[in-house]
Amino acid sequence: MAILEILHLPDPKLKQVSAPVEDFDDPQLQQFIDDLEATRQNGPAAVGIAAPQVGMFKRVVIVDCSNTRKPVPNHGHMILVNPEITQWDEFEMGREGCLSVPDYTGNVIRAKTIHLKAFDRRGNPVEYDMEDYEARAVQHEIDHLDGILFIDRVVSRRTDLFQRKVYQKGGKKK
């Protein structure tokens, strides 16, 4: 498996809308999904990644909230192809970060609960009811498929966008 290069803001390709996957039997698709997962695992505490973040404009995301500070409830490791949110309810603000925007985090309003339809990597239909952190993570990744970054959704760039602190070993600020 290869670690793929992650596109960073202001790369204009991050604004590109992704096309649906049509051929689930394509060996290149299956290899790409493996490489995308290796890239997610290589990222700093990444719970999700979307294909456009590595320059592949297909509707594929990977999300795994099981090892986060807020793991419950969650559905574990999910490969979601052509995901579509069909229902959402309630809204709440929460802090988000992104592999493609490594220097900032921001407050974003998202649905608290969602119903999701998608396909797994082999083309089998799947459906999930999600809530809280997992619902937020999936919404964040699906936004990438539509060329939307979390900074496009921050409530106010003046009060809700924060520079990420980066520290070296020994507690000294970089």
C-alpha cells in the first residue's frame, strides 16, 4: 500500500466535485481504497479521509471513529462509496480540523443525527443511522466530495477559525 500525497489549501483541486463510482470491480479502485486507508492511518489522528484530498475525484470516503476520544456511538471502520445523507435532524456547533487544512481548526454547525445510504467497497448497499461525533465526521468527509472544506462552513472566520498550535518535543512551541 502506498501513502498518497494530501492536497492542502489553497490547492484549487480541493474545490472540484467528485464523480460517482460506477465500476466496483475495477482493481484500480480496490487498490486506491487500500492506499487511501494507508494514507488516513498515516495522518495525525485522522478519523476520516476523502478521495479528493489525494487528487482522486471519485465519491469515496473512509471514516473510523472507534479510536477517538468520543468513540460512542459509532459503526467502526467504514468505507463509504457514493454516500448520500437522506435524513438529518437537530443541529449543533463543534470544532473540526482537516488533513487538507493542517494549520487551522474551526467551529462548524452540522446535523446532530443523520441517516446515510452508501455502498461498501464491493458495491453492496449499506445504510447507517449516525449521531454526534460520527455524524459530524461523515458530513465533513462528504463535503469534500462536493468541493467544500470545513472553513467554508465556519460560522465566522473572525471568531470561529483558530490557528492550530504545533509543539515540538519538550513542550516548546514551533
